[in-house]
Amino acid sequence: MHSRTGGYALRILGYLADRPDRWIGCRALAAITGIPHNYLSKIMNQLGKRGIVRSRKGWGGGFCLSSASRAVSIWEVLAGC
């Protein structure tokens, strides 16, 4: 069994994986995935610190998968959440 945070992280990463090289804002990502914005922000912060996602501030910014994310297993994502 995995945690709610782990399930949310996998949902986020699955969505981002379908849109490589596209930046998606935090509020839009929260609305699309159904994850509360504040909770999503904390998850994205964790994923960013681990190098799984990249973030960019300002207009046209948001989050996208990093190139290092290809080497991360589902187990590693769940273990970090």
C-alpha cells in the first residue's frame, strides 16, 4: 500500500509524462489532477529537490519533467513520499 502523497505524486508525474517539454502551472496542474493546490505545491517541492521535475518562475513558467526523471523508478518515487 502506498501513501496518498505517493499516489498523488504518481498522478502528477503521469500527467507531466504525457506532455514532455511543456510547462504547466501549479494551479492548472492542481485543477487538472484534482489535487488541492497547497498539497500539490508541497509534493512538487519534494519532487523538485529530488531532481525529478524542473520549475520555472514567471509568465509561461510552472513545472515539467527533468531529463533525470527517466531514470527514476516508481518505487523510488513512492519511497520518497
